[in-house]
Amino acid sequence: MSRINVLDDHLTNMIAAGEVVERPMGVVKELVENSIDAGAGKIEIRIVNGGMESIEVIDDGCGMDKVDATMAFQRHATSKIRETHDLWSIQTMGFRGEALPSIASVSKLKMITSDGTDSTLVRIEYGQIKEVRPIAANQGTSILVEGLFYKTPARLKHLKSGNVETNMILDLVQKIALAHPEIAFELYSDDKLRIQTNGSDSLQEAILAVYGLEVARKSIPISFSDYDFSVDGYLISPVITRSNRQYINVSMNGRIIRSLPLQKAVIDGYREFMMPDRFPIVVLNIRADYQLVDVNVHPSKWEIRISKEKALYSLLSENIRQTLRAQTRPSDMVVEHAQKQEITQPQYTPAQQQPEMRFEEQRMTYTTEETLQRFNYLGQHHGKYILAYDEENIYIIDQHAAMERCMYEEIQQQISERKVDCQPLLIPLVIEITPAQMNQLERINEMLECINLKLEPFSLTSVAVRELPTFVEGDEESFIRELIEQITGDREMGVLDIRKEKIASLACHASVKFNSYLTAEECRRLLARLSRCAQPFNCPHGRPTMLAISDRQLEKEFKRV
Ligand code: ADP
Ligand code: MG
């Protein structure tokens, strides 16, 4: 007996719903994306109990005529693509024609839509059309979804508490609002206004509305491009950090995406300004030729495939690093240490509750180098810290971190100028390695070439080193072993990455011991070396090299103001 049958529409819609709308957040995402595609200038979202009770999305977009109003609920019905080649350059958020029929198959849905001429009401309950009739309405579309997953108990059980679902939706809408500052968003949760942006097309105003005043004040504009990509947005000064990656907002052609490589590129750009367990806040909107981006990778469209991703990675991390280097100054650091403000919970601050404000001019009045050259040496403390001052601040400089920073940049310069000094060894250093590492010897040598280090096969399981860069001091063997391990351990690491990463640890090994006493002359020399660094305020691992105490702060502490 044959056993295969073709599934009916209702069942396929319910199956698709499992992928497209896993939870209330997915419903909000699909409905809001439809509103964006409809050219809405304003999108209002209302959720009750994390969307489990109801979700309503109201827009002032193009709406639909009476034919489309029901067509929209047929599987694979879409106005956004027509033929195969459209799939290679998708400019809209949607294109699969799956969302509405899927959502309607697992909920009670009511839609009112008007294209300015026809106005139609459509009511569907768990996939069955209950009502279609003309109705009076303004142009636009409103969709109300109730009783989500009520008839799919397995899915219902999978949902978290109302609070958790609410937070996911808040986070989603924040991200969408930041990717679309040209649209005014309002989100009400249990009738309370939680997010409101003004749609003025100013990204900084959107950041203010979403993340609040403190963050908006510390935003640094950034804009750069290459032949394929152009990037605009804001970096938030590394003075403000977060404990997770959720605040790294990257959108591609208006689409919010989850991309680990791009997040990594941002973190890489911030690395030297931040401790490794802290994460930055950024909002970057990337534009690329639609053909470079394949969005047809996953039903919920969170993931995309980007051609030339490696080039985009370097473009992002390099430009972020350069921008931050030009912006940070030591007095920024004291804010973090003096106040130790830790905001782990996102703050939802509707724009209307914000005081009238003007953004502070972010540019410095003097360059980094000038600041540091004004340092006057005061003394050394406990053999660990150097004290210095200029007309604005008193500085406490961590000798070890400062030394690391200097070594790091000096070695980096030797590498980029291809002038790494080397010293032949009297007796070659023989190092045992694993067969797997031996198998990658060519790649390892390719990576190490930049510091003139070459591993020669010595036996089946060992290599010999005959020459070492002069900056390597101390335990050379564990040094080289660490390099080999890092290179073989991470297949993803590009040549440049390895170099930077390794140089940082090289510098660390080679720099002074924490407690070694420096003479006044040595301290002065260290200050001068530090002043030549491109990024003197953090060690290569992100720890600060110095704290600054301003005059104003002293006056405050001594109760003079
Ligand atoms: P897709 O977005 O992939 O095309 P959907 O199932 O989400 O598929 O929507 C089906 C169609 O319904 C869309 O192509 C669009 O023509 C229409 N539509 C959906 N939502 C709206 C809306 N808010 N305003 C205008 N048209 C809409
Ligand atoms: Mg859609």
C-alpha cells in the first residue's frame, strides 16, 4: 500500500509557522517588516503579556486592495518578487510569502487594510477565513493577532514567561528602530509606552530614544566605505561598556541581522580599549549592493550570507579602531573608575520623557600626542606607578601596562616596516610538536614570517629554530609553543589577526616586571615612549594604562564647589 500523501495547505502553513514564527517575537518581526516594506512612516506595536495574549501592529503604509487583502493569506503569495532572478537582489524585508498564512494558521487574526480606495476587514481563526467585508478605515494596515499557539500546545509550552517574551520583543523593536531612524516607532507593552522614536531620520535621536541620554552623549559618529560596502552609524565611547553582545547593532540594507563574524569585527575594533569580558554599544547601518547579500538562507531571515565578508570584516575593525584612537583621552577613563556605573538592564526611555538637549561636540581641542607631551614627571609610587601632571589633570600611570603598550606598538611598527631585528642562536632551539601541528607547518611559517621566525622540520615530531627576534626575552620556548598553539588552534584567524594577537602577548612577555624600580630618568623615558603611541590609554589587553584626576574633581572632593 502506498503511504505518501501531499500535505494540505493548513498543515503546511502550520509547519512553516514553526520556523517563521517560533515565538511572539517572530510574529512582531514579520508584521513590522511587512509594514516597513509597505513604506510606513509610522509603526505602532501593542503587545499584551509578552504577545502571548495579543499582538497588534498598525501602520500607515500603502495598504492592500480588496483582492490582495485575502490573497495575502495564501501560501507563497507575495507582491515582492516575481521571477527567479529577483531572488538575487532582494530589496524588501520579506519575499517568501509565508508570514501571514503561517501566523493566521496558529492564531486568531483580524486585519483591517486600506489602500486609500478599498478598505477591507479580514478575520481568520486558526487558518479558517471567518469574515471578509468592506469597512471604513484610513490608509494603512492594522493586524491584530490573538490566542497565538493556543491550538499548538507543544509550541505554547515552549514559551517563556510574559516578562521574558516582552524583553525579547523590546530588544527586537529597539534594534529595528535603530536600523530605521526614518520611521517613527511606538511600542506599548500592557498599555504602557516603552519605546518611542520620532522618525526624524536622525540616528543620534533614535539612539537617544532607545538607549537614553548618557549613551547618546557618548556617541561618536562614524562613516566609511570601500568599493562594495558603505557604513554609517555611531560608536559609543568605550567608557560605557556592557556585559554582553546584545548592544552591538549591525544592520545590512535596513535588515537587522545576527552575524557572529560582523560582531567579532566590531569587538576586534574595540579590543584595545576594553577588557576582554566587556562589550561595546554600537549602531552601524551597512549598505551593500543587493547582489552581494544572500538573504534566502533562513526562514526567519536573521541570518544572511555576505560575499566578500572578509573584506567587510577588516573594513569594520580597522575603521572602528582608527576612530576610537582619535577620540579617546585619559580624562575619559576616570569617569569609568570613579563612578563604576554598571547598567546591565536595558533602559527603555521614551523620547518624550527626555529633557531638551543639545549633543556635546565630540571633537577634542588637542591631539593625543600634545596631551601627553605636557606630562610633567612627579615621582614613582611603590615601584608600580608613575605619577605625573599637566595643567588639567594629575595622572597615575600603571608602569607595567604602559610598558606593554609601548612594546606592543613598537613591535607592531617593526613588523609593518619589515624591520624586525634578529639574533642567531648559538645552539638551535628544538621544540616538540604534535603530528597535527607538523602537518600545518607551512601555514605556521607563513604566519610567523612577519617576525622573521622560521620553524624547520627537525624530526617527525620536532622543529628547530635558529634565529629569534631580539624583542623575545626570557622563556623563548614557551613563547614559540604558545604561538604555534594559537595559530593551529584557530582556523578562522587570518594572517593579520594572528599578528596583532601575538604581538600583544609578545609585548606582554617582554615587558618589565611589575615591581621593578625605575629611575626618574627611566620613568621620563617611558612617558616619552608612551606619548608616541597611537593608543596610549590602554594596554594591548584593554586594561587602562592611566587614571586621570581633574582639577574639577579635586575641587569637588575637597568640597570647594
Ligand atoms: P512577504 O512579506 O514575504 O511577501 P507575507 O506573508 O509577509 O509575505 O505578506 C504577503 C503579502 O501581503 C506581502 O507581499 C504584501 O503584498 C502584503 N502585505 C502584508 N503586510 C502588509 C502591510 N502591512 N501593508 C501592505 N501590504 C502588506
Ligand atoms: Mg512578510
